[in-house]
Amino acid sequence: MAYHSLPDLGDDDPGARIPRRYAWVVFALTFGLLLSDYMSRQVLNAVFPLIKVEWALTDARLGLLSGIVALMVGLLTFPLSLLADRFGRVKSLAIMATVWSLATLACAVAQNFPQMLAARFMVGVGEAAYGSVGIAVVLSVFPKHMRATLTGAFMAGGMFGSVLGMALGGAIAASMGWRWAFAAMALFGLMLALAYPIVVREKRIAPTPPAGETAPVATAPAAKVPLSHLVNSRSVLGAYIGSGLQLFVGGTVIVWIPSYLNRYYAMATDAAGGVAAMIVLSAGLGMIVCGMLSDRLCRNGPERKFGLAIGYSLGSCLFLSLAFALPHGTPQLLMIALGMFLAAGTSGPAGAMVANLTPLPIHGTAFAMLTLVNNLLGLAAGPLVTGLLADAFGLATAFQLVPLVSLAAATVFWFAKQHYLVDVQRVGHPRGLHTGREASA
């Protein structure tokens, strides 16, 4: 049997009933908190030299201050997202933002390394589940056909927040001192954390069905949805793994490109950081534009999202492989930016596919699973493996090998595409949701 659109499962698109103006307000506030999340996380990088001198820190200790946040995000994303799905996403997001903002404020008043490390630990605790729960809130207030656009735009906020955190943090630190850089990020986050639960209400983002209609299965309470729905289809597993493999490439280039520019272009640290920021912005734009293109081209053929993800993966492999084979110079940098534009383009389609293949009540947990796989296969593994390759063969050679991982990502997406239309039929079907007792029968 051939299918050409998402199945008609009744009233399973509650986001279509949310007033569009209110939905964009929810997006703006949730996106603003995402910017705060990454600004608070990355401002540390801008003030590394100042803290190093003031406290006589080694590079290893500086690295620990940065790494402790990523470690806590990796460890706590899944359990905290699960709690948020169970006990209320809006309330959970406001609490998360308050925790990371107060922790960032604690960084501003830290008097020594142990105090700063404890504060950064709490920054990681607060930020751990924000990305997965925040995107679940955003997707819940818009129609299904906008999922790839919104996922790409939301995830791009991490790129933009990183650039803002480093740029604004550096400027504030230069004029007012490094403590004010942390304080400014903290105050921005606290203001948004206060406004968020006042404007965004749980009842408004999960409206009851019209009079005379029963609640759709897709909006059943999260506690009634077994967690097996996170991994019970081949296509959703393919979306997770393909996204993680593709981020192996994108995450590696973002981490190592400043070192590449320093070693092979003889750029000073500030100049290399500026060029690297432009490449990161290219990746952020790719998330948005490729997500929008996915929604536009796939509205009447959702299985095409996997096709686009395959195209983005192969395109990034081609352009990045060509880029790192070119002589050093402006053409190479432009080709790297183009390759990163496509490398990040799979974020929107992959997120939309995860949303389409998992029940609405556990979307926060589903995006936590996506975040977990992205970190394990991509953002953590990529830079580490590239470092090992660089030690053995040189960074230039390592960069020539890294884009080949996109071929593996494209292969996984192709495999998932073969099963997508069958798997998506099951989502929202009454027999697809069981109580714990029924699931174990």
C-alpha cells in the first residue's frame, strides 16, 4: 500500500487549535530562554584569559570548568526530561532557567576555583533538559506541518546563543570586568524565567478538545504512555542515529576550526575566533533554512524528509571533503561555510521525524533521547576521535577524513526511510498506547 501523507488519526494535531499569535509568543519566550542557556554556558570561554591570570589556573582546570556543564547535560537530560513530561513542562522550564541563572550569578561572585566549579556544576544541572523540553513545548503549539522549520530554528538558537555569549561576554569583561559578564547573563535569564510562567500557561498550550469530542489518544497523559514508544520503530531509531552521526561532522568542525585556522592560517586567537564564529553562524542559518525547505517540500509527502536528510548529509560530505582538499585561502573558508550550512541542515528534518514517530505526551522525553544520541555519537565522540586522528596524522588529514562519517549518516537515513510510512501509521493509534499493565501483558 502506498501512502502520500501523514495518516488521518482524527484530531491528533492539537497545535493547530492554538491561536497563531499566542504560539509565536510562546516560541519567542522559549527561544529567548534557549539563548540565555547558551549565553550562560559559553560566556566562560570569553573570560578564560582573565580568570586564568587572576587565579593562576592551569589549562586543565579551565577545561574542567567548561566540561562540567556538558557532563551534567549528558547525564541528566533524559531523567529530567522524563520528569518534565510527567509533572508539567512550563513549570519545569521556569525552574530550570531560574537554577542556571542563579548559578551563573554565583559564578560572578565566586572567590576561588572550587566555588566556580560548584557554580558551573549547577549551571549544567539547570541547563540539562532545557533543549529537549523547550522544543517539545514549541512543537506542541504549532501545526504538524511546521515541525522541521521549528526544530531547525530552535536548535539554531544554541549556535546564536554561543556566539552572543562569547561576543557580549568579551565586550562586557573588557569594559567592566569578568564578574559583570557573568552577572549580565544571569540577569537576562532571571528576567525571562520570571516572565515565562506568567505568559505561557500549561492549559493554554494543551487546550481541551471542542465540546462533544473526546480527547485524542495522542494527547493521553504522559504517565499512560510506555517509554518503549521512544524506540519501538526502525525509522525512529534511524532518525536518532542518523542525526547523531551527522552531528559528529558538524560538532567536530565547530570545536576544531579555531585550532585549524591558528595552525594553518597563522591567525591570532581573536581573529581565528571571529572567522570561526562566522562558520558557526553559517551552520545556524543552515538549520533554519534547511528546516523551512523540508516543511515546504514535504507537507504532502512526509517521507521526503528522510530524502532531504540524505541529500543534506551527502552534500555536506561533498563540500567539506572538497574544502579540506583545497589550498588554504578564502575559497577554502567559503567552501567550509557552505559544507557546514548543509551539515547542520539535518537537524530540522530529524527532529520532525522524531516528533512524528513518537506520541505527543512524551515528546520532551523523545527529544531528550535525541539529545542523548546526538551527544554520544556526535558532539562528544566527534571532537575526541578527531583529536586522536590529529595526534596520529595531523589536523589537516583528520579534517579530510571526518566528512566521510556523513556517508554513514546518509546510509542510516536511507534505511529508516524504507520503514517510515509504515511506522508513522502506528503513532496515535489506540492500540499503540497502553497502560503499564497492558504493555506487560
